[in-house]
Amino acid sequence: MRSNQLSALDFSELSGNQECRSTDVLSVYLFDAVPGETPGRAEVMSLLRSRASRIPALRWSVAKSPGGFNFPYWHDSAEFVIEDHLTDELELETWDQFLAFVGTVSESVRDLSECLWRIHIVRGIADAPNVKGEALAVVLEASHALGDGLAYNAIARELFSSSPLPEDVPRLEVPNRWVSAIVGLSGTPGRLARAFFALRQYRRLAPRSFDAVPVSFSGTRALGVVTLDVALVREAKSAWPGTTVTSIAQTIVAASLDEYFGDRAPSALWVMAAAPEGAPVRGRNRLGAYQIETARGEALAQRVVTVGQNNRRARSRWVEEYAASTKLLQAIPALVVRQRPLEQARLHAVVSSIDRGEATMTLSSARIVWTADFPYVSPGMPISHGVYSIGDVLTISVLSGTDAIDDIRDYVEILETNAASVLACLERGVGGVVAPVDSSIADQWAD
């Protein structure tokens, strides 16, 4: 099989984990086991060893180019050792203790080129949400270089399943790294020239920047989660044309930021999204982001509609922006791709959302009942929100890396209150006349 070279975007994500940025991918999967039938440590270790060793991406390591003159290559690990990736020794009594543990994981600064992913199994949580039997919590921390949220969603569905996986795993070969380094170095001048012209085009198309106030960026993280019933959310939006689960969640986040920060709140959200349909994608990541205005000042229910329209318009414009940014990234030489911390943190907020589908994941006999993600924070994005669902459970998470939020519990309480208020407004039909919706542009979770 031909070797697989990292794209510029994958490579930039590989080097991104540093003191100014938390662990790239941080996902939580909560399983419910029948009392007395919770799989033991030996069983979990054996099960995940068997499955992870047959998922190609989970076997990969990074072969770096000498001198950093060219992009690294994915290659198959010489020997797959699950103990290098899995810990199953932690027992906690309460959900608050568990969230505090996830917070410490989010603060970790690791060389993710040496170990691309880790799993922590946590047992004994007595008050875990949606669990009727015995809780088994799984925390996945991983590098974005290995893939975006959609890629990890597919990996998780293969990992936490009883469906058969292929016995023969394709192996990736690494070319002569010295030859690759020479090729990369000799091609650098040409790449720089192409990048120069691509940058000019990108700047013409880049979204306008919204003002954001400076904040402090702390060395600690704080997080929280709100859990909602997807069926109730869909019922509440049924009478509002064009309204989606995504626009409802984005409005809840925007209203909460406004209430907590007042005039300092950002007037736009950065929305993480997969590449537009048909866009050229190279490498493991289809990541991208665009900005939407939050319709501050509108009544809550009407604000949901406006936010949804802003989302569709921005995503439509983003098709061209994404193509320009992709062209720029493909031209940049490896020597130029470096992650540098921003000098001044500003009050930007990012929202990432994925529907993980039916609640069919399993860990031995335990079945999944809840999931959440905490997108990384950095000086450029000191507050992140995750909107993730599985089955009938929707979670809105927040991860803060700034002292601007004094107590994350206060902010989570505001999220909960606004979630209830938005749904109540939609159910009562409050909000006035709804503007026409352009249904030709597909939105996430449009059902």
C-alpha cells in the first residue's frame, strides 16, 4: 500500500498541542451496564486491544522528515500495544468528581506525535446522567492530526461495537525519509511562491473580523455540561420553518454568552463544520470554520430563526472561502507550518456540533446512553462549546480556558435556564413573523 503523507492541515494539528492549547480531541462516552455484569478490567483491555488493533488509524504512528523539510508520513506501528493507549484504574464516586477529572485531562500538554490517542476508563460513578445500572465512562483524548470530529465519530463506532472487523489490516509504508526531505527542501521556493498568490486570493475572500474584547488566558480549564431531550427539542421546533436543532443550540449558547458577559459578549460565533459538499479534501481533516452573527436583541424564538438563517448564509459564502483556504494550505511548505501562540487572548467563542446517530455503541454488555465533546481552547478561542447528540440525548458542553468566567457552575446554570426559555418560547409560538427560509442550503440536523 502506498504511504500516506500528512497534509499541511494535518501537520499543523499535529504540532498544535502546547501550553497555550488544550488536548485537541476530548470526547466522553457514558455506558450503562446491568448491575453485576459490568465488564472487568481484563475483559475491557482484551476487547479494546482486539478491536483497536484492527482499526487502521488507531495503529498509525508518525514518521518525521529529517530537519522538518517535508511533511511526515503515517506508518503502521511496529507493534500495537494497547497498554500504551489505555488506562483502566480510576474509580470515582460522583459525577462532579468525574467532570473535574475530565478537566485535568483537558489541561494536559503531551507530545501527540508520540502517542496519537489515549483512553481512560472510569468506574463507580453513582450519579451519572441517564445511567440506570452501573456507569462505565470512557474519556478519549487524541490528536486532531488523526482526523476531525466526523473521522473520530466513525472510529468510535467501530471501536465500541460487537460487529466484526477485518482481520487483515492494510499496512502503510514509509518512503526513504532522506529522499523525502531533499524533495521537500527543493520544492520549498516553488511552494512559497504559490502560497503568496494563494494568500492574496484568500484575503479577498476571508470573512470580516468581528470586534472582541481582550481577556486573560489561564493555565487551567473548567468545564460543564447541560443535557437535553432531543425529542422535546424537535417537537418544540416543529412549527418553526427552517429551525434546526443546531440553530436552537447556537441560540442557547449566544444568549448565555450575552447574559454572562453583557456588552463584552462576542457578537458572532465561530462555527466548526465539515468541508462543503464536493470540496477537494486532502488528508485526514475536513475541518473548517465560519462566523455567524448572533442576532443579539431579538426575542428568543425569533432569534432561533435568525441564527439559523445567518448560519445558512454564512455556510453558503464559506464554500468559496473554504476552497481558497484549502488552496493556501496545500501550497504552504512544511518549514513554514508552525503553531505559534497568540500574544493577546480575545473573547471569541467556538461551537462544534455532531449528531452521533442511534445509541448503538457498546462496550462489552454495557450500552451507550450519553456522549459529550469539549473542543480545545486556545488564546484565539478561549471558550468552546460542543453540541453533540446520540439517540434521544443532546448535550451542550462548555470548556473555558479564561478567568473571565469566574465559576463555570454559574455559566452552566445560565445555559440550563436559557435552554428552558428557548424551548418554552418555541412551544408557545412566541417570536412574531418568521422570515422566508432558503431551503436550498442544507443545514446540520435539519430533521
